[in-house]
Amino acid sequence: MAARRARRPGEAVFTALLLVASLFLLWSAYGISGFESLSSPGAVPMATTLAMVVTAAIVLFKTARAPAAEGEKLGRDVLPPAVAIFAVMLLAYAVLLEPLGFLPTSLLFLVLAIKLLSKGSWLHAGAISLLSLFLIYVLFRIVFTVLMPAGIVPEGEILSWIRNVTGVRF
């Protein structure tokens, strides 16, 4: 018989959250059309989320029964500070994207991320961020014409002014 795998710090909580999320998705899938027939619009989403609930419950049961790992700490071995900081930064990016818009939110995110990862100066982080954001903006907004949340920057007016001054249509 194989030795039992040790439960890492935070693993039981994570699998419990997976089960809760799967149950919520199952309830949402049921809300599509109930369980009228196998060909109803909610049948495939309900079958899929039911499989998620069953497998999450099995994993949670096995995880809860496993012995705790010795010598491991959540903050050091599983979720180091840099990962937690980036998770918070990504959440903040998602929240600020609509009210502030793509340009200021992305610039703020890039400056902070580059400063944190490179440990260089703020000037270096700002310069690299501005260059990166300029290239991303030109490629996606002007070349591929992808619409991005405008927010507080009057992008339409700026692009219109550039068109009027240069005569270039993009």
C-alpha cells in the first residue's frame, strides 16, 4: 500500500472553497431552465457542474483525511508574499479598470509590478511601463481596433486630434 500524501497548508480550505463554488455553479445552472428534460438548455451545464460537485466533494473528503504536512508554512511554502501581493494587485486592476479606464489602470499596475519585480528605481519602472503601455496601446487599440474602457482619459478626443493634425486615419 502506498504511503498517504501529506496535506499541505491551506489545501483543505481551498478544496472546501472549490466545493462551495461548484455548488453555487450547480444552483446557477439549475436556474437556467430547471431539470425539465435531457435536452433542456440547462441540462449540459447542470451535468457539468454536478460532476464538479461530486469530484470536489471526493477531493475534500480525501484531503480532510490526509495528515498535515510537517514543517510547512502557508506564507512561506504555499503562498509567498510576492504571490499574495500580485493577487491583490490583479484584483485591484479588475476593480479599477472600468472607472479609471485602461490607460491609467494599466500604467499604475505596470509601474508597481515592474518596481516590485525589478527592485530598480521608480524612474526605471515608469519608463519601462510607459514604453510597454504605448506599444500595447498602439498594437491593440490602433492596429487591431480593440475597444478598451476609456475611463478618465479622453481617448476619443486625443485620437481625433491626432487624426486632424497628421491626416492619418486609424
